[in-house]
Amino acid sequence: MTKKKALITGITGQDGSYLAEILLDKGYEVHGIKRRASSFNTDRIDRLYQDPHVDNRNLILHYGDLSDSSNLTGILQEVQPDEVYNLAAQSHVAVSFELPEYTADVDALGALRLLEAIRLLGLEKTTRFYQASTSELYGLVQETPQTETTPFHPRSPYAVAKMYAYWITVNYREAYGMYACNGILFNHESPRRGETFVTRKITRGLANIYEGLDDCLYLGNLDAKRDWGHAKDYVEMQWLMLQQDNPEDYVIATGKQYSVRDFIECALEELGLGIKWQGKGLDEIGVLESVPKNCKRKVGDVIIRIDARYFRPAEVETLLGDASKAKKQLGWSPKITFKELVCEMVRSDLEHARRDTLLINTGFDVVTTQE
Ligand code: NDP
Ligand code: GDR
């Protein structure tokens, strides 16, 4: 039997790495697009690496970029994939205010370039397409919880670009009969989450503080509320959406909401640290109230401060998803709880911090940075 072929854009990112793993487990031949960079950018998938000199590889990487249509067309022509997962994006909401045009090019037109390449190559009846859509589309929310029918009101260049990608996916489905779907995914995290998203910034920052590698964590809006799930649970859904009789769009969420502050408190609990919040607004601080024996910090240390630079020109204050349609039609429900997610991320970052401490203690130079 011939193997199914999948092409993943954004394979080097958080979701791409988990999706590649599950597709390889399912027996797919997985092709991924990686960007040319001046240093290695494949750490999340290095464990899956297969030597290009070996025959019958199941994981094949191609250099590419969503801003280059000739490159994308060439890869699609060569691979002739059964399924395309478009996960590549400039995915940082705050950064999109600084790079609005680039974000539009990659996140909006990138999806169009792929769809158009599929169509021009005559693959529109054979290649299925998944678009990584986002709860950021809801932005200034019109109803709670958000479902597939909740109106959109994007609040950032990122979300506006993703709104184009959402609609162009729907349009190619309607216009050309393509099997093309949007997964409207709410925030999902893991130990592989990029270090500048708030969850990973918190778990990594607090682990470094615990180990004495850093003094203080600087954050923005602690009262923003999100519906946080685990990336592993969510990539299974991305695959399921392409295995149905008919292409449809689905919300993927846990249906539970926590604030950034709740996330911090859960992470502190896992570390055995107690803090008290003092002050208000930009002057709010988190002061250590209790520390376990092996922690390198002491009671009274200020370990959290607010920095205005982390506030966005337009904020998404609250998101909460209703994934009833996915539960009913696809039989999906998330398995990993909020607490399990936070604990897994904290434990993983504590391990990294301990490795760095070991290196420092044996004379190596280790620099920890925050952004
Ligand atoms: P990441 O930021 O971890 O990964 C993004 C991927 O896109 C990386 O592989 C990156 O490459 C690649 N990429 C960026 N720009 C380009 C480009 N110009 N051409 C080709 N590849 C590019 O994101 P996630 O894995 O967290 O998210 C996956 C997708 O899902 C994204 O589209 C994101 O917007 C969307 N999404 C994510 C959610 C989440 O909570 N994680 C929720 C809803 C939607 P490199 O490694 O070289 O930087
Ligand atoms: P988000 O994720 O914008 O929801 O987009 P992020 O983790 O960046 O922010 C979540 C909330 O936390 C607040 N916040 C901070 N955020 C960051 N990054 N850094 C801080 O220091 C900080 N302090 C407070 C933010 O203001 C925000 O309210 C993610 C991305 O993965 C998108 O690609 C995806 O589409 C959405 O999730 C769903």
C-alpha cells in the first residue's frame, strides 16, 4: 500500500513538531518546509531527523518560505501531497504591530499562495488543505463562549492577516470544491512553546529565578484571560479535520478560562513558592512570601514586575471557546488539564535551568535572556 503524503509548513514550530510526530506514527511520509536561517532552527524536530543519505525516509525537509510562490509551487509539484497543513506564520501578536506588512504577506498571502499553487497544479480535487486559524479572530468578543458562528473582530495586524487566510480558505472551498478547512484554535501551549509567549515566558522565567539564574520576571497585562489547552491534544484535531467526508471549520478549545495571573499562581504552586501581590497597575509587584529550602531566592525578594512595553496597542482581554461541534462531529475532547499543562511546562523549564546551573558551576558561560 502506498503511504499517504503530508506537507507541513511551519514544521519547525511548536505545532509542526507535534503534528510531524503523530503523522509519522500513523505511517505518513511527512514533508516539511523549513526556512533558511543563519543558525540551526530545527531543534524541535531534531529527534525525528533522518539522514538524507538513507533510502526510504519518512521525513523530508525542503527549504522554503511562505513569501515565495515559485518555491511553494515547486515543492507542491514535487511532493504531490494528499494533505497540506498550513501552520507557518509570523505567529506573535505583539510582534505583528511592529511587522504589520511582513505579517500580512506571510500570514494572509501565504495561505493564498498555497491554495493557488494547489489549484494551478490541478491538485484541487486530490489535495486536502488545513489552515491554522485562530481565536484571535474574535478579538473584541461579540459573545461568550465563542463558537464557529460568533462574529469576528480582529484586534491586531496578526489577527487581520489571519482573517484573510480564514476567508480565502472558505472561498477556495466554495469556489473550486476544494477540501479546505479552518481549525479555529484557541491558545495551546507545551514545553515546546516559543519562549516569548506569555505561558513559556512565565514557566521559564520562574524556573530561572528559582535556580538563581535571573532576578525578576517582567510582564504586561496580568488580567488577560485565555482558554489554554495542550498542543499535543490540538494537533490530533488538525489531522482529524482532514479525515472527514466533508470539509468544515471547527473551534478547538477546552471551554475553561484562566487569567495570566492564574497561570503565574499555578506555576508558583508547582515550584512551592508563595508570593503576595502589592501595588496596582504598572506599580504592581510580586514579592516572595515563602520559599522551599533548595530555592536560591529569599523571602522579600521582588520576583515579578510590570513593564509597560508588554502592553499591546489593542488588547484581546478575554477568550473562551466552545468546542461542542468538534466534540459532537469528530468525537474529540481535550485530555490534558490546565494544571497538568502548567506543571509539565514548569518541570521542563526547571530541568533546563538546572542544566544551565550545572554548566555555570563547571565554568561555562550561560546567558539567560528575557524578551
Ligand atoms: P510557532 O511560532 O511555534 O511556529 C511558526 C512556524 O512558522 C515556524 O516553523 C516558523 O519557522 C514558520 N514560519 C514563520 N514565518 C515563515 C515564513 N515566512 N515562511 C515559512 N515558514 C515560516 O507557531 P505555533 O506552532 O504555535 O502555531 C502554528 C500555527 O497555528 C501558526 O500559524 C499560528 O499562528 C497558529 N495558531 C497558534 C496557536 C497557538 O496557541 N499556538 C493558536 C491558534 C493558531 P521558524 O522556526 O524558522 O521560525
Ligand atoms: P496570544 O499569546 O497573544 O494570545 O497569541 P501570548 O502568550 O503572546 O499572550 C497572551 C496574553 O498574555 C498577555 N501578556 C503577555 N504576553 C506576552 N507575550 N508577553 C508578556 O510579557 C505578557 N504579559 C501579559 C498578552 O497581552 C495577552 O493578552 C497566541 C499566539 O500563539 C497566536 O499565534 C495564536 O493565534 C493565539 O495565541 C491564539
